[in-house]
Amino acid sequence: MKLSVAALNSYYGPAHILFDVALDVDAGEVVALLGRNGAGKSTTFRSIVGLVARREGRILFEGRDVSKEPTHAIVRGGLGYVPEERRIFTDLTVEENLEVGRQPARSGAPLWSKDKLFTLFPNLAEMRNRPGGRMSGGEQQMLTIARTLMGNPSLVLLDEPSEGLSPKIVEQMAHAILTMKQEGLSILVSEQNLHFARLISDRTYIIERGRICYSGTMAELETRPDIRDAHLAV
Amino acid sequence: MSFYVVQFLTGLASAASLFLVASGLSIIFGVTRIVNFAHGAFYMLGAYLAFSLTERLSGTLGFWGGIVGAALIVALIGVVVEMVLLRRIYRSPELFQLLATFGLTLMVEDLVVLIWGPDDLLGRRAPGLRGAVDFFGQAVPTYDILLIVLGPVVLGALWLLFRRTRWGVLVRAATQDRDMVAALGVNQKWLFTSVFALGVFLAALGGALQIPRDAVNHTMDLRIIVDVFVVVVIGGLGSITGAFVAAVLVSELNAFGILIFPKISIILVFLVMAIVLIVRPWGLFGKPEAAARQTPGLSVRPWQPLSFNERLACVGALIVAAALPLLGSNYALIVGAEIAIFVIFAASLHFLMSVGGLASFGHAAYFGLGTYGVAFLAKFLGFPMIACLLLGPVLGLLGAMLFGWFAVQLSGVYFAMLTLAFAQIVWSIAFQWVEVTGGDNGILGVWPAAFVATPARFYWLALFVTAVSVTLLRVLVFSPFGYALRATRDSGLRSEAIGLNSKRIQWTAFVIAGTFAGISGALFAYLKGSVFPDNAGIALSVDSLVMVLLGGVETVSGAVIGAIVYKALSIWLVSYTDLSKLVLGGFIVLIVVAFPKGIVGTFGSLVDNGRLPFFKRALPGASQAEGAE
Amino acid sequence: MSMAPTLLAVEDLSKSYGGVHAVRGVSFSLAAGEILALIGPNGAGKSTCFDMLNGQKTPDRGRVQLLGDDITGRPPRAVWRLGVGRTFQITATFPTMTVRENVQVALVSHANCIFNVWRSTPAFQRDEADRLLELVGVGGYADRPCGELAYGDLKRLELAIALANRPKLLLMDEPTAGMAPRERIELMRLTARVAREHAIGVLFTEHDMDVVFEHADRILVLNRGALIAEGSPDDVRRDPQVRAIYLGEGLVYDARHREGAGA
């Protein structure tokens, strides 16, 4: 098991946001966390990497409990995180953005170089010295993923990679994610766009009001319109 | 001609230290988002330590070793401050950080006097650089030449550091988004500490390098910090190149201002700053501030109008307060009147801060203008007291109209720094224009009219004006204007999009707050019977901030409670200790770290959390509601 | 639709930043009661276009007319006074106020009585505020601080705020982003209904093709700052150029909106 989360509870101030969230990601798997806006997808991700003030529960990453570790230590251990808002360093060039993400090679995880990433995202290669602030939303989304891959993670949390992107770019993003999977990367991706999730993921969890309310393979979900209707408001 | 060239070179030499301190402030602000008020204190410590070290170490190596050693020691002190204090408040609102570092400054001022004494100290001259270079028949000190060269060298070194090293790239990344840097596996704690150490090192080096040129004394911190604020506002916060250009500009203005416009030399720099800000609100090299990420847990529960019972309680409290003359001594009545006056002062700032989101660091300017307004009318025109009380605050109103127009063009820390600078202008005029204001000797003999000449009657007058003022401010909060003001605070984008003229609304609020501050100043002049420049001083501005914060910014009753508690405490403190700055500074730091929500806010939270069920919903308190994601 | 009077006329709108042409010579018009979608790849200049329409940005060249009045370059608050409501891509509301008060502030502004000191805002046109909240479907949250609302509800609140101005034109920047599919449809149906009832023109941007093809009367396609196609949903989804640069193979939106399936 690459990542195993159990009994995860999170809070913002006095507000209780996540309730006993449990989910697993196997090595080499792409798992989708589906749910509406505000259901708790981003909070789940932020809790796993330690970006919420208060979290309780067990978070096993490669067999090691990281639930008490600070963010940078968790990430240094090989767990990459791509936030929903992209959060590109707008004053830094594409190359410098990648430099911030750079970490040493890690055994058991695919190794990424700038050149290899430029092959994965050809658009970026043409704008190495452009400041991040002068890129379009789609290019920024690619850069934020490339930046996280520079840390040579073995698992990546991708928070809504298709949000706000044009259909064509979303398709490119799906191809990139499948390539990353082929390289041996494990991926947990949160999504609202069911069409997109269908293209990339093996298994899925549905989260609603901070609770996991369904889990199964993507194929099973296809046969359950009642579930989709009740929890995803499709 | 050559005289002007030499004057120009002197200006350049002065710019070196100013640049070092300002660039340090800029670097620290960039990453930590803290405007380090204590930067002046570190500059001063650098000078004092360099003085002591160079006295003990001999020779050229000893001198330069002493200078660099002093800067290193202060940088270490900075590391300790960062780890012990600042790490606790990185998530606090910027205002709290500014206050905490101000508290630190107060403490250092008293400590420096304890260690080195109150007198000016003259440092050693640099060995080998004692002479002067002949420049078209005029002498330029060799040491100045060194400083002139040093400025660009440091600028170049910093540029290389930030552009060509991984550390520099990380720092620039953290300047934009520190959480994201952590999410990429960088330990930001050490990044912050190292940045703070570098910034403090630069400040202390700036101080240490001054000792062959200037005497070392315990007021140099506030003098430099005002100049540095002006430099970073002109150059643009966060820009090192901007700090350099602005340091040169300000130093040259100082050097030539004295020659060309000796009367207004102090104001000249501020005039230039005002012009720069109109043309480029974020400074010459600065960038528009990205909207600050909302700090979770600090959203305000919508204020509610008082219930019938609460109104009854307020009237009851007022009746009890009005009964004080039946019980208290004359001294108690004078203290009571002073507290009442400061309740108005604090409430006016609270209105601006909590409803308008505009944290003024120079609110004393309008208080001071109110006092002088009364003094001018009473002494020069011989107006009766009632007329003075009604017309005196008009000076505060006019000052707020003038300065407020500039100030509301900015927001956040820029607003804070600009209001501080304006207050310094008012203070400087009061201090320097001796013919009119009497300078440091003030204007004496402003006595109340016979009908309020007894302490009891004056107390009642003060209490009456206070009750009316606080009520008016409260009515304003719930009026359409109050809501429009809150709207501009909550979202400038949305307010403009629903047809609100944000700047005009904020300006109006600034004028209202300035006028009420003027009213409190007018009463204060009669209470004391005299008027001094310190009525517009930085210390008083900070007092008002502490009162508001002590009570709690995000509460309606905070200012009133805060003013009462703080004023009573400080009057008591001053009568018991000589080290009032040390104690007060420590107190401010403690409030910021331990009670970030203030008295009323903390009380409200306890109620909300069910720990004090008896008071359920009795007090408006801060709530921490935050939606998921 | 062609019978309705022209509400918004945009001519030759252009804007560049540091030598890059963000928007180049865009012209179009919008009739009262019409729902017009503006689509295009990320970075095509949609947001810049929007910002120039409501005065957030000043165009380098070109003209924007609202019912014959030239509003080019006027500040947002002046454009609002002429009857233009806007919702933002990232919602902008007043988080320290209740949901109802958010609308009341807009009503106060609409009534132009900001400087009336003696009125109490919490009592100001309370019924009208509640009616608007009810209309957009967040009536149940009127007394909640708006900072507590879920994202989709904030979008609805923004619509209520815009409607408080009795607008002639609504500019909606990605109005359904972050919503579940059913919520998207509900919100757009509501918008369409209000637009028809009150003859309000609606211009919106959106990346969700299910929403665009379902609800737009007409579609404009922007690429690299210039309009490359304009027409009915059917015309646009058949346009090979639009498919090549924007729609892709149609794998990520509903099958019934793919080319050929629509008719």
C-alpha cells in the first residue's frame, strides 16, 4: 500500500470538516476522489500533507505514519502535492519555478529532469524564461504539476487538475496523467468532472460533507446512476 | 559649484546606511510579511555595540572587526527574537506584528539607556580613513568615499545572492507564497530565520558604519525608522533596487533641502513621498500588493444592534460612572476625566480600524491638532471655552482631510507607514515652529471656564462628551455609511462593482475619525491646561492602537473597555517605575502573543465555546466560522 | 431575438500589455433578453474583455456602448449605476456581513443613500432583499454570515447582489465553476428565466461545454485575443477551427454536445 489514510478528522478553528475519512492508494494506481465543491476534497489533501491547523488520525505513507510530521518533511519523504489554485510563483521564471521544486533522486520513484518534463509538457519548453505570471491558466496548471514532479515523488496528490481549463487542455492533461502513471507514479486526484475522472482513474471514492460515502472501481460507478445522482448531483 | 558637488557626495554617503537599513527591512517584509518596526532598534544596537567593540579592539583590523562583529552579534540577537517571538505571530494580522515589534523597540530603548547611559557617545574614527580627499578645493572625508562605494557594492552582492543562488530563488518564491514553498519540501522555518538574520545584519551594519560620522544615542532608532519607512514607501516595499534609489533620493533631498528650503526641510521629503505615491501608489519599483490570504479564524461575526437589556445595562453603567464625584477624590476625578477622553480617542481609531479596516499608525496627529486648535483659539484669539471646544477639533478635521486624502490611496502596511509619517510631520511642525507653537516648551495656561473649573464638573463634561461621541460612532456603524465602509473593507472589488466609491467612503471615515480624535484632544488640552508636541507623538499613536487591540479590534465595545483598562494601568505604572518603556513594551508583546483577540474578544470566545454559559450571547465576540475548503 | 433592441454594442475593442495583444479588435453586440456565451482557450483574453466591459480595465482602442451611451473607460461604479451587474470568476462578497446584509448594501447603493446617516441598514428594504435571496435559492441562509456559505451558494448570492441593481446587463465570469452538474443547470435556468422576464442581456464565460451548449442563444469564440467564430451552438460545435483549438475530441463533456450528436 502506497498511502493508507484511516480515521482522519480535520478542523478549521471550531468547525469540524472531515469525519473519519479513510482511503487507500496502491502503488502505480490512479485513484479519483470525487465530490462537489465544499465536500471536503481539498481539505482531505491539505490534511494529508499537513496544511491544516488541526488533524487527527492515521496517515501511513509507504508504511510510515506521517500524521505528526510538518508539511516539508512529508513532501521530502516523496509525497508530492499539487494545490487546486495552482499557486505558481508569478515573479519567477518557468526554470526558477522548477528549481524551487527540485529535490534529490529517490529510489522507488520515477526520476524527472527538466528536459524530461519539457517532453511531457511541450508548451513549457518554449517559455523557459517567461515569468510564471505571464502564462495562461492551462500553462500554469502544467507548470504546477511539473514543479511538483521535480521533487521526484512516488505519490502525487492532484487537486482538481481540470478546473477552469478549456476542453482541449483538459484532454492534454488526461494524457499527461496517464504518462505519469506509466512512469510508475501513484496518483490521488480530486475531481468534479466525471468525464475526465473516467478517462484517467482506476478506482474512486466519493466524499460528501466530509465523509467518504462510496468507494469502488470506476467501472462499478458507471453502473450506479443512483449513486452518481445522490452524491455527485449529475 | 564644487560646493554643491561636495554636498551631493555627502548625501550619497548618508544614503549608504539608509540603504542598508531599508534593504534589510524590505527583505524581511518580502518573506515574512512583517514590517519590522524593531529594525531601527537593531540599527541602534549595531551602533552601540560597534562603539563598545571598537573602543576595546585596536588597529585597523580591530576597528573593522568591531564593526562587522557588532553586526553579527545583533544578527544573532535577531535570530533569537525571530525564534522566540516572531514565529508565534506569523499568522497574526499585520497590525499585530507591527505592534509586537514596536513593543520590542520600546524595550530596547530602555535597555540601551540602562547599559550605555543616556548621554551621546562619540565613536572612534576609522583608522587610515581619518583624512579628507581634496575635491575641486573642497574637502570630502575619505570615509564618505568608502560609504559611497559601499552602497552599490552591497546592492550588487544582494542582487547576485537573490538571482544566482538556490537560497535566493527559494527566498523569492517564499516572498510570494510561503505555504507553497513548504508544500514543495522546503523547511520554511529556517528560510525565515536566515532571511531575518540577513535583514537584521544589514540594519546593524548600517548602524555600526555610522559611528565615525555621528554620535550614538538612544533616540536614533525612531529617527532612522521614520526615514526608512519613507524610503521603502517611495522605493516600493520588497524591492531592493527601489530601496537604493529611494535612499539616494531621500538623502539628497535632506542634503540640499537644508540649503535651498531651510524652513521646510523636514517636510520636503514627505512632500516628495506624497507625490510619488500619487503617481505610483506602490512606490517607484514596487508592485501592487496581492490580496492577502484571509487568515482563518478571524472573520467577524456580524455585529448586532444592542438588545433592550443591553441598552439598559449601558445606561446603568453610565449612571454609575456619573456618580463617581460622590465617592472619589479629586485625583480620581482627574484620572477619570482623562480615561473618558481616551475612550473617545480609542473609539475614533476603533471606528477607522474595525469598520474601515484602516489601521492608522499616526492617529495622534489629529488628537494633537485638536489640542493645538484649542490652544491657538484660546491664547491668540481669546475665544471662550465653549467656542474653543467646538472649533478646536476643526483643526483635526482639516488635518484629517488633507492627510487622509493621500492615505486612503493606499492600504495595509503602506497605509500604516504613511499615516505614521504624516503624524511625524505634525509633530515636527509643532516641535520646530517655535514662534507659533512654543516648540518643546509648548503653550501653557489653557484653563477651563469657570463653570467647569472644579474636577467634578470637568469630569461630568468629559463623561457627557464621551457618551455622546461613542453613541454617535455606534449609530454610524449601523447606518448605510457604516455598512458601505465595511463593504470597502471586506472586498474592494465587490464594493466598486456595486457602485460604491471606495476611496471617497474611506476618506470620509478618516475625516470622521480624525474629527473625533480632535474632540478628545480639545478636551485633553483643557484637562492638562497646556499643550505640547508630544500630543501628536508616536508614543501616543501607539497608545491608541494598544487600547483598541487590548479591548479587541473585532468587537464593538472593545475600544471602550480597552481604553479604560490600558489608561488606568499606564497611569498606575508610570507612578511606580522608571522603566516604563521596558514594562510597557513587554506588556504590548505579551498582549499580542497571549491575547490576540483582546479582552472583549477573548471573553467572547470563552462564551462562544460554552465555558462561560452564564454570559451566553451577552457580548458580541469574534467568531471563527470558516466554510470547508 | 433579432427583433429585440441592441443593448450592448462593442466595437473594435483592443488592449495590449507590454507588447502582447491580449484583445484585438473585438466587435459584437448583445440584444436585451439574449444569452451570449464567450468561450475560448485559457489566456485567449476573455477576462480582459470582461474587465473592459465593466470598467475594471480601460481599452487601448475601441468603444463600448450600453443602450447608445458610450461607457468606454468609465469606472466600475459608474458602469453599475447605468445598470450593469457583474459576478466574478472568484466570488467577491462581503464575508463579515450576513447573506441578507450583502444584498442590503447593494440595495442601499442602488437607492443612492450611502451618506444617509440616520437610517439603519439592517432594516433597509428587508423584504426586497429576502425576495431576491429567495429568487436565487439561498433564502434559507439569510441570517448566516456569508463567509459560511458553500461555494455554489456564494455564486448565487453574487447573482442576487447583481439583481439588486435591477440591471439591464449581467456579466457573469464562469458563473457555474465549481458547481455540481445539476446545480449548474439550475443556476443557468434561473438566470435564463430572469433574463427573459426582465429583458436582461446576459454575457457569460464558461469552460463547461454542457452549460454553454445547453443555455447560450449565441456563442462567441475568442482565440489569442481575436474573435474566430460566432454563431449558434450548432454552428460553433461544427466549426473545425473551434474544434482544433478549443473543443478537442469532446472526451470531457457530455456526449450529446459533441459534433454531429447535437442535431
